[in-house]
Amino acid sequence: MSALSLKNNRQLSLSATSAQEKNFGLSEPEFKKLLACLQDGDQRLFEKVFFVHFEDCMSYLKRKDRASHEDAYDATMDAYLHFRSLLVAKKINYGNLRYLLTRMARQHFQRRQKRGQIFTELPDFAGDLGEEEADISTEDYDLLSRAFQSLGSDCRELLKAFYYARRSLKEIAHEEARGAPAVRKQKSRCIATLKRYFNQLS
């Protein structure tokens, strides 16, 4: 075998290895075989991807986006479930699967962060605003409105009074002949419940 042939064979081998590294150690035939099995209910492909990349994906989010361990775990798990559904639906092809899954996890994390900001400081209460006035996406606006309607009437009235009517907790407490600390605690519970409903719907 000539030196040129050896060089070409080595380059092909390195190229194949590089491709496999980008695809969780799988060659394209192996991926296609396991993908067919996954679509028949065999979980070996999903399990391989999970064990090969899950920790790396979490570490990337912690390093790149300063995600907490809990947030990195949740975003990565969301991405994995989404990734699996796309695999089963035959919407993902062999190529650079590692990059795709990592990017999906980052998008899930950033979306979670954006949604979380809705509850950090509600400048206006979306349940009483026109859609064009709320600084959130149409989808999140709809989810927030539905979550708000799931609250009890006491929470709805309190949140409307505070966020929409702009009345202070002290004013609300005075009108209801209650202590301000009690109203403050109620508001916190209502926001927590609203957030839980919102996350359940999303």
C-alpha cells in the first residue's frame, strides 16, 4: 500500500471518528438501526444518548449560562424529552446530534428564565391588559391568562388590586381591615400558585 493510500485511509478514519464523536459515538448505520428500534419502543438509543451526554449538557449550561444545578437539570431533561419525541417523529437526521441536543437544552433554559421573569416583577397584570400592552409573547400571555382564571377569587382580586389598580399592600390591608403582613403573605402565596398553574400549562 502506498504512502498516499495510507494517508487517505488515516484521514477517512479520523473523519469517521470525528463524526461519531458528534453523534454520541454512533456511526450513521448504528444510529439508523437504533432509531428504528426506538420507533418500535426499544429505548437503547435514548439511553445511550442520555448516559453519554446528560452530564456534559448540564455542565455546559452551568458554565455558559451560569445555570444553577436544578435549572440545568430541568432544562436538560426538557430538551431530552423533546429530542426523543423528534426522533420518534423522524424529524432528526444524523449529523451533529450532540450540538443539536445541547442547543435545544440551552433554548429550554433561556425560555424558562424568560418565563420566570414574568413572576419576578409584574409591571402590569397581564390578565387585565390588552395583549399588545404586555411585554411577553402571545403564547405566554395566553398561558398566564388561563393560569390567572384558575386562581380563587380572593387571589384574583388581590392581584388585580395590587398590579392593575396600583394599590399598595398597606392600602389593601386598610380597606379589608387586615394587617399588612397578612396581605403580603397572601400575595406571595397567590403568586406562587399562579406560577405553578402557569408551569403546569406550559
